Amino acid sequence: MDWTALGLSLRLAGWTVVILLPVAVFSGRFLAYRTFSGKGLVEALVMLPLVLPPTVFGFYLLLAFGANSPLGQFWTSTFGHQLVFSFQGLVVASVIFNLPFAIQPAQRGFEAVPVDVREAAACCGMSPLRSLWRVELPLAWPGLMTAMVLTFAHTLGEFGIVLMVGGSIPGETKTIAIAIYDSVQGFDNEAAGTMSAVLVAISFFTIALTYWLSARVGRRLG
Amino acid sequence: MALEVMAKAAAPIPLELAFRVEPGELLALVGHSGSGKTTLLRTLAGLWRPEVARVQVNGSTWLDTAGGVDLPPHQRRVGVVFQNYALFPHMTAAQNVASAMDHSSRSARAVEAERLLELVNLHGLGGRRPAQLSGGEQQRVAVARALARRPQALLLDEPFSAVDSSTRERLYAEIIALRAHLSMPVVLVTHDMNEAQLLADRMVVIEAGKMVAEGPTGTVMSDPGALRAMGIREAAATVPATIESHDSEGMTRLITSGGPLWLPRVEGVPGSRVRVRIMAHEVILARVRPEGLSAQNILPVRIIDLQAGVGPAVMVRLAFGDDTILARITHRAVRTLALQPGDEIHAVLKSMSVARDHVIAGAPAQVVQ
């Protein structure tokens, strides 16, 4: 059992959720409320990571983060180390490939807030920010909750992109999914089995938690 | 605190009108669906901006497209009751009301919310969520929430359309009673002429975005030209009355300025005041007092004037005590009876021709000329 890898995976998933939450709230809300030309294109672009093979996506990220890319050069000159094959690089990649898992449910969540309820909030004297806090977030909550859980669970399980962008550096980029793969490669089925079971337990727990929470919200609004 | 409105637009609905509502006055904006009345209400609230418009309340400008002023809804002191109430489902009734009072302290909000809920007869229901309230109760919460902001204008968008008819009759009476506490201009959007006539002081009739009639409710409702947009069959007059007694057969005897009136059972204890809407096409005129008639109300009236519209009918205005009622009869009948202004005649009204929801409890609405 590779506890370092598990810790790293949980840290990666945690950071991804923390960074994506505001992104999901503001882009999901924007996409839910606004109609503009090219909206379909934007939505398709957000969904792209869902359908691309992780290796293809990882390959492009590797090029974009690499030492020869503008982003890679900027990162190296600012932070003194490479973006690829680092934990930070994994976080950036993870944020990007989780965009559809975060934005799509958040958008559905905000779409579920009736227009007249939003208008009523404004007519009650609430500023847009106050309306977001008092009315829209509580009502869009099931969607946002789903977004966060999907992002968390999906990050724990991601394999291809992590391998492409991060390699398998213990304590830096070797996540639990990669540790399982390495164990199997090394004929250590016992370790692979334990880690797989832990991953199943964590994933099941998070999904069950969401269902429980959204059922509670459903009862409250019922 | 008068509300002054001017609006012009080409899309999505052609709009061209201007009107003014005085403080404490209830103005009904009536028109068929698609006539632009809701768009106009949204313009007042700041939820929609026509190409050219000006909205001024109490001297302050909310919207002036020429002057580049356009306050967002949350900066307009406006109270809105939406058609489906748009209550916040995750808040209790009291929290819904308090949510419109962000300007005051938490404890003051709770006290004021309780007071407003009492004002709309919802005492003790503040802890319930909207899903636990009936349609009529939800509407009352929406009214209390709209008043919580101490609005400079109160806007009601078809507020009675989502409840059943018996609840609607009760809510009419409550709105009339509530008006004693309201000092701001009130705008009621409705397609229901009965509702407009029973509740409003003045009316603006809108057809395809244009104002086709405007004036005191009684005047508009007796003007064949004004009524063309809504259907001339809506022509009616209201008569204030006092309940005298109920009989054992389900009839109620009312006292009006012109004499007694028998109607099917009217809710209320003897002595309480009501208003009765009498449809012009239900009134029959007779030169001599008819005998052996099943109709229970034969009212002595005097002809004020006769007004011909298009088509076969003539609108006859009749003095009935201190009040006015209308009769819509044919040109042919006017000719055969040789009716002239000043003639003392009889108006016949079947008790059963007055619908239940055409009688409303409460004193007559104040009349602002």
C-alpha cells in the first residue's frame, strides 16, 4: 500500500476542486443565463476533454507546458522549476481536464433556478452578488455539489493524462492510479488489490455523500 | 409620490403609451394576453428596457433613455408580486419577507416581517416554507414581501390568476382592506375586467401596445368605444350596497341608495358593506312596472343618457338612487319604447344574473379623479 501516492492523489483532487469551484460557479452561471452567438461552440469546447482520449489530451498539454512553450518558459523563469513532471503541472492539467465535469453540472444547477425567482431577488433589492449568495447558490446547490464530487472522484481515477504530463515521480506526480499500475507491472497483486479497494471505498463514499445531500436538499425544497 | 410612465418600443411588442398613477391610487392595466401590459410592468420594475422610455417616481428618475438613466431593479424602490409569486423556495415565509429588508437590522427585520405577515392574515405561518403553503397563502406572502421594501410603487402582475375562484374572491376582499394601509401608487396588470372593475380606481386599456382608453373605472366601463378592445359584453357598473338580511332559501337582501336588491346568498353579516357588479347586458328596461315577472329586482331608474356604439346596441346610463347602472339594449328597443334622457322607467334584473364573484366585500375603493 503506497500511502504517499494516496495522499498525493487526495491533495491533487482537493486542489482541483478548490480551484474549479469558483470557475464552475461563474462560468456555469454565465452559460446558464446568457444567450450569445457562439454559445454552442463554447459549450462544445468545454466538453472536449470528455471525449478526447487522455493520451491525445495529455500530449497536447505536454507540448503546451513543455520547456519550449511560452507557458513552460514563463513558469520556469518565475518559479525556478519546470511545469511538466511537477505537482503544480498536474494540478493545472487536472483543472483543465476536469472543466466539463465541473462546469456542466454547475450550468444545469443554475438553469434550474427559475427566471422569475432571480428577478424577484432583484426586485427585493438584492444586488447581483447578494442574489447569488442568498438565492441562486442555495438553489443551484445540487448541481454544484455534483460538479465538485464528479471532479474529485474523476481526479482520483485519472490515469492517462497524469502519466503523460507528470510521469511517475514518487511524492511529486505518482498518484494512486499510477501506483496501482506500477504494482501490477511489478507482479505485486496484493498491493494493487489493497489500493484498488481503498479507491473503490473512497469513490463510493463520495458518491453516496452526494446522493444523501441532494436528497436532503430535495426534501427541503419539496 | 406619483408614478409617471412613458414608453415606446417596436420589439418584441410594439408599445406606445404614457400614463400617471397618483399616490394611493390603484390603476388597472387591462388588455388581452400579448397586448404588452406585462412588458410595461417589467419596464417599471427595471426588468425590461424599451427603446424610448421614461419612468419617474416621486420626482426621482428610474429610467430615462434620453438622459441615459437606467437604474437596475435592485436600486428602484419597487415592490413586485409576480404572476406565480416567485417565492424563494428555500426560505420560510418570514425569511422570504425579511429578504426584501436588507436595509434594516436583523432583529428589526424579524419584527417587521411578523407585522407584515399579520397584515396579510398569515399570523403564525411565518415558519412554513412556500411548498407547505396553499396558493392563496403563497400569494399573501408575495404581497407581504413586495411591501417589505417600503416600495415607492407597488406592481401586481396578474396576482389572482393562479388561485381557484373562491380563494380569489377572498383575496380581492383582502386587497381592498389592505389598501387602507397603502400610500404608494399601485399598478395591477390583469385581463379580467371583473377584477379590474372591482379593485381599481382608474383603468388603462391596452390593445397591441397602444392605450385605447384611460380614465376612472366607472367611466371606462360604460364607454362603448373604450370597451371595444376588451369586448363590449364586459360593460358593467358597480353599485355599493349593505347586507340587510339572509333568508332561509339562500337569498340575501341588500340595501342600495336606490332601494332593496335581492341576490343569491352574499357572504357577510348583516350591516357589512359590499359592492355589486351589474353587467349592462343583463339589465332589461320597461316603461311601466311589469307585473307577474319571475325576476326579483324591479328597480326605479331615470335615464341619464343614451350612447350608440357600433352595431345594433345602445348603452343607456341610468340613475339608480345616488349610483349609476348601465343597460345595453338594441336601437330597436330604444325606438319602440321611445326612450329619452330624463324618462323615469324601470330596470329589471334577475337575481341569478349576478355571478358570485361579481359581489365583493369591502367599502368602495377610493375614487381619485
